[in-house]
Amino acid sequence: MNIMIVGVGGQGSLLASRILGRAALDAGYAVKVSEVHGMSQRGGSVVTYVKYGETVDAPLICRGEADVILSFEQLEAARWLPYLRRGGTVVTSTQSINPMPVVTGAAVYPDDLVNKIRAKGVKIVAADTLAIAREAGSEKAANVALIGLAGEVLGFSDEALRAAVTACVPPKFTEVNLRAYSLGTQNR
């Protein structure tokens, strides 16, 4: 299974990759997790690859190989779409974060991206995971809400994903993250 996690620096993609890596290890799979930070500290694009299976040779995912693109921001989902394999699934937050060209006025943020992606024949699941996390008690749990939204598309049961969240999140944040996960599952 090849999963790309894409977003903007500070959205929690690294924790999300640790959660998915943990779920795969707990299921007995070989796992490789690779991180490409880019300008993550300045709100730039962040990509993380999670690969698992009986054997995993290379840590990176090439164009057309991702089974799932898990996206924290809808423009990032559109940007990385060429990496999705035919028949793959995009799971994205509907959150919009303006990249620098939009902030400076050199470009305009595209409208209706979720429907534009869907119009290309791509299976897409989308919800406002930031609002879901806010409802759970912390915007910082949007990454876990997104995992809940994706659920079994990632190849794991809800029970396995909840266990991985519990193992990877510091104890004082476990409850709010599990609440965000549960609310995410309700938006599938």
C-alpha cells in the first residue's frame, strides 16, 4: 500500500505518518516512512510517504503509484494528483491555505477544487477536518480527524487506527484526538 500525505507545514503530517506507520507495524507489515519537508517551516508544501506490505523496497512513491493521497489542504490534493494511481482515492480536508503567489496577488486560489478533482474521474472523499477538530476540542487534531475521514481506505480497521493514535499521541492529548478521529469517521 502506497500512501502519500500532503499538506502545508505545521498541519501535522509527520504525526499522521507516524500513526499510519505504527498501524502497519502493529499489523505485522514491513513499513517505510519518508519525509520531504520543503519549506515546511514557512508554510510550504510538505510530503510524507508511507509504504507498507509484505516487503517494501523503495521508500519513495513515484508518479502514478499512490493508492491513497491523504491531503490536509485541497490545493495540495490537486497539486499531487499526478501521483495517484488509476483507481486510487484522494481523501482531503476542504481547508484552503493561500500559497505565497496568492498572498502576493500574483495568482488566484482556484475555486471548487474538490469538484474539479472529482470531474477527472477521481474517487475523492472531502470534509472540513479543521471544523471537525475544532468540534472535538482542538484544531491541532485536524490531522487525526483526516485519518478518521479516510478510515479503511488506508487499509486498516477503525480499531487498529484508534490503537495507533493512542500509541503515538502524548497521553494528555489522547482523548481529544480520539474524539477527532471518531468525528472524522462520521463524515465519510
